[in-house]
Amino acid sequence: MPKQKGFSLIELLIVVAIILIIAAIAIPNLLRARMAANEASAVASIRTINTAEITYSSNYPTVGFAASLGVLGGAAPCTPTSTTACLIDSVLSAGAKSGFNFNEAPGTVATPQTTYYATAVPITLNQTGTRSFCSFEDAVVRVQPTGAAIASEAACQSLLPLNQ
């Protein structure tokens, strides 16, 4: 009987098993890296919102801080006004970016608006991120380690600053 060329079933099963073991090790690391990247993007976006709020307040002193992310953004081509300041990109001003939901609200109702707070909450906890972030007019990014929503400026003030 002539010898056939090719791989035996055992050899193929061993190769498949090795590939599965490598995948089992690599996929969780990839997901953790993706969550870390999403969280870094969320922190950068909160910092962008802080910078935009300060710029908006300087450009429109009779208005104060912006009332929403939509006011800080604007559709392209954007012409800066007090209702569409063109200070942040349209993706961030829409409220969702890199696996996080963003919100910005006035801290108190006054004219000119002297307070605000911005939040970033993971869209899917433990998949897009594990922590929530917030900031208010002191421009310090604060972290909620459980990933829960941050309901008010007072709740944001009670959180610890992010150590980065």
C-alpha cells in the first residue's frame, strides 16, 4: 500500500488545539486594551469639553458656560455663534464617542451661566469601559470607579480626581 501524503487527523487536531489556546490567551488581553483605549478617549473628550467650555465662556461672557454639548459643537461647515460655537467635533457634540455616552448640563440656572458639569458613562459596562468620568468648572477630571452614572454636579464634586 503506497504511503499517502498529507496530515493525519491527530496532527490537525493538535494544531487546532494550539490555535484555540493562543486565542484564549490573546482575546481577553485585546478586550482589556480596547476598554483602556475607550477610557483614555473618554478622559481626553472630557478635557476637550472643559477647554471648549472655558473658550465659550470667554467668547460669550453674557451667556457664560454653554447649556449643552450641541451648543459647543455645530454641523459642518460650522459658523461660530452662541448657539453653535464650533468648539468640539460633531461626533462628541452628538453625545456618543468611543463606547461612552457624553452629557453636559448647567450646574445651576442663571444668566450668565456660571456652572456646568460634563459626564462620560460607558455605553456597555465591562465591555466599552469600567469607569465613568466627570468634570465641572474647576476642569479637574474625576472618576467613578463603578462605572455608574453621575447624576449631578454635587455627585461629581464628591468623587476623587483621576490620577493620570
